[in-house]
Amino acid sequence: MKKFIPPLLLIILIIFIAIPIVLIPTGCPLNKTSTTPIYSIAVQFEDNVSFDKESKTLQFGLVKAESGENTVAGEITNSGNTPLTLNELLLENTIHYKLGPLTLPLRLKSGESIKFSITFNPQDSGTQGTTLTINYTSDRAESEQISLIGEGNYAPSAQFGIEVSGATNYPGVNGFYLKQESTHNLHPLYKKSDSPDYYIYFFSPDGNFWGIDTTFNEDYPWYDGELAQVHGPLCYIGSLDGSGLYPPEFEEQSSSKWVENYTSTPQITVKTGITRDTVAGVLRANYRYNDPEGDKESETTFKWYKSDTVDGVYTEIAGATTNEYILDPTVDNDKYFKLEITVTDDRGMTGDSVTSDPYYVEPSQLLANNQGVITSPKL
């Protein structure tokens, strides 16, 4: 006769035997749960528009080459639930990019952050990229990488000076001449902006005659007006037409007669910072746009200023923001004008502002000169 274990006794036996078998291998009390360590960092920047989180790419945009910079502030956060050590930040390219001061290594608890900065200071034009590597230690060595991209561009410039054209016997003198810091005979000295070098200078303190030569020294050429002879290796001699004989930076029309090698009289174009149409009574901006990379000019700005005296305070003229200023005989006579130009290229790079020399407007009766006679400026 077989004996059967009562059902209730069987249930009790299962409880006392099975439960210890489950508990012993885990070694975990029933009233506690297990937490898995998570090691992770999160990187963000103050300008979220320039940072693509998916591709981990930070854009610095267009920055002036050699003298411009763009600095972006960032933050590294321990986004895990376990402390970690931030060991170092490394830049692959340290010519165009710089890291701000940072004291590492640093232990970060869960949720703690550290701030840092990156500066893009391009030393050349074109696209400049690099990689930022963030090394940190958890239970093992780990790292994060972020791509940095910026573009360097040389800013355009507005240059005031004298442009000479139309020369035939000595075509090498044609070109743009920039004003130098030094002076001679109480007048500015102009040097050709490209090679070979030529100089525009003045024969005497009154500026009655001026010329272009390949050299500049105290033994400058001179002109004998009575005999119409030039002494020295002079390429050109000349004086302004009309009632006055003055240097070209004071000229009020765009052309002047020169004597080229004293054999012919070509028309030489002379351009200065401000030129004037005496018939229309208009001052015009006259400058050369220059861009080392060949970008086209776009959205250049103009500001006109006026003063009662040549060395006085120049006040900006409200509403005068184009390349021309229409003179008002009732308020602009016997005044001095300056022009400030800021050029911009078609990629949005803005150059430094430059300001012209003072320009004098004589009394009103000369504004209506229909013959366009060049009058003597007030020195």
C-alpha cells in the first residue's frame, strides 16, 4: 500500500527548500535593488545654433584672417550616475584654434560641470578644421570627439590716394599711389602700391609743380619754369589747370594736364578721397576697393562729416549715407568735409573704416561756376 504526502505538507516543503536556493547565489537581500554604474559626459555650447549634436560639429563661421577671432564658451557635464575624472582636452590644430585656461585633471561627481572656451583665430584664408578630443576616466579610459570648422578670410579695404592713367611714354607710372606717413616739401608723399616703385612728390613748398620719379631723396628734380626745363631724372611734371597751381589731393575735378617727358601733354586722371563736381555742386566719394582674395564689393557704407575749421570737431551729417553729398550753398559754404568709408565684400567680411583728409568748400558764388574752373583750395 502506497503512502501519499498530503498536499499542504508538499507546499511547505517547496517553500523551505526552493527559496534558499534562489537567494544564496545572488547574495542580495530582498529589500534592496541593484544599481548599474553609468559613465557618460554631455557637452554643450552657449550658441546651440552653431553646434550640431548629431554630427558633433561646432561651426565658427567666417572670421577675419590673422587679426580676427571668434570665441565660444562650452560646458562639460558628468551626465552619468557615477563619478568620473576629466583628464585632458586636446586640440589637433593649435595654429588656428586655442583652448582657454583649464585646470585638469578634475573629478566630477554625477551632475557636476566644468566650463571651458575655444577661440578660432585663423592665420590664413580658407576653411580651417580641427578636432577637439575630451579624455576622461571611469572604470576605463574613454573619450569624446568634436569637429571644429571655421573659415578665414582677409578683409577688404578702402584706400585713398591718387590714380594715374593715360601715360604713354612711361606706362609704368600708371597705377594707384598710396599716401605715405612721411612728407616732403610740406606736402604728402605718395608711393605706387605695386612694383616697380614710383613716387609722386612736389618740387617746392608751394606745390606749384609736382612729378613722378623712380627714386626719392633730398636731391630731387626741379623745374625751371622760365626755360621750361626739367633738371633730374623726372618722368612727369605738371600743374593743375585753372587759376591755382596746387597738389593733386586738393584738386576739384577728375583730370589735370601734365607734361609727359616734356614732349606731349596727355590727359592724366587724378583721383583723391573726395572729388567735386563744381557744376552740379556735388561731393563724391573717390576711393579704391581692394580685396586680397578677389571678393566683390557689397554694401559699402558712407558717412559724411562737416566742420567749421580744418582742425575742428567734425560732426556727422544726418542722412548723408551714400557715395555722394549734395552741397547746400546756404549752410555748406566755407566748411570742411571728411568722408568715412567702410567696405564689405560679398561674403560679408567688413574691412576697417578709413577717413579721408579734410576737403574745403569755398564761398557760394564758386559753387555755380558753369565753366568748371578749378579754384584754389584753402590751405
